[in-house]
Amino acid sequence: MVRVIMLSPPGGGKGTHSRWLTRQTGAAHISSGDLLRAEVARGSRLGRRVAAYTARGDLVPDDLIFRILMPAVVAAARDTGGYVLDGFPRTMPQALRSADWGSEFSLTSQAVIYLNAPEEELVKRLLDRAQREGRADDTLGVIRHRLAVFVSETAPLVDYYRGRGILLELSTDRPEADVQADLRDWLESRGLMPSLDPRH
Ligand code: ADP
């Protein structure tokens, strides 16, 4: 079962393509943003601490992230043997700690998919989504801040995973079906996805 990390700036398409990959593979979809929003919606003390960061577009501190996410990752990996991580890791300390954790539990990530599009396209998508979903952090000022946080905190992970030889970089400034075809080809070529081609 496939174990993949999806990396993208806000609006880059990691949610959309994570859901697709989950349908294709049966691996568990774990969205850090969804788990955090669920915690906020519960109104717990932890949720109130989380909301103070997410509302501003700042990253939630790593210790809270590990506390909320790790039980979900462990359960999912146990149930399905795989995962599609959507939004996690997104800092170097998160990446290093989850790599340690992965080797400890024999759940090392096999591939990292980095999805990107021009900044103005990202902003446009997020503003469109704001109309449909009304997420508290999809306002122009917070969007710009989230994009800046991506550049300073998360972009270094691209080089880190490239150096480990597991990175695929794809532009999402084109039809979803084209992105998915490239993603499928690459995962198939690495034996990470069952082939659609009957000759294989
Ligand atoms: P987006 O990629 O559009 O910003 P997400 O739903 O992935 O949307 O994340 C929403 C917010 O949740 C982030 O702005 C951040 O505050 C918080 N968050 C999500 N994942 C993480 C993480 N791995 N580490 C720290 N904060 C996170």
C-alpha cells in the first residue's frame, strides 16, 4: 500500500489530488487542516489553542501538531497499511521527526508529490473557495500571509525530499486530468500504484 506525502502551497491542489489518490489506492487520506478544523469545531481547549494560530494563517506549533496528528496516522496506517499525508509535514522539524517515526514503525514515506502553480492562480483559487466554503482563513490578507509562511517554513522541504530521491514536482496550472495522468505514470513506474496497462 502506498505511503505518500503531498506538498503544496495553499491552493496548490494537495487536497484535490490527495482525495483522488486515496480513491485510486485505498490508502488513508490524512489531512492535517481537516483534523485541526475538526478540533476547533469541537470547541475543546486544544481546539481553542489551535484556532489562535490557524485564524491568522500561522503554523500550529509542532508539539500540538504531533499530538493531534500522530494517533490518526498510526490508526490509518494500521487499518490500510498506507497513507496520503495532506498538509503534513510542513516544517523541517516535522519532516525530520516524522522520518524518525517512519523508520521506527516501518512506515517510511515512499514518495513526495510537490504541486505548484503561479502565485496569482493560487490566490484566485483560494478566493473562489472562500465563496463556496467560507473558511475563516481564506481572506486576502490571511491568504498572502499563508503563502509567505509556505515560502519560509515549507519550501525547504522540497530540496530535502529531492535530495532523498523521492520527489515528483508537478505543475497544477493545467487540467486536473493531466496532473493525475502524470502522477499515475510516475507512481506506476516506481511500482507504487497498480498499472492500468494490461500488458504489465
Ligand atoms: P492550506 O494549505 O490551504 O493552508 P490546510 O487546510 O492544509 O490549508 O491548513 C490550514 C491551516 O492549518 C494552516 O494555515 C495552519 O495554520 C494549520 N496547519 C495545517 N497543517 C499544519 C502543519 N502540518 N503544521 C502546522 N500547522 C498546520
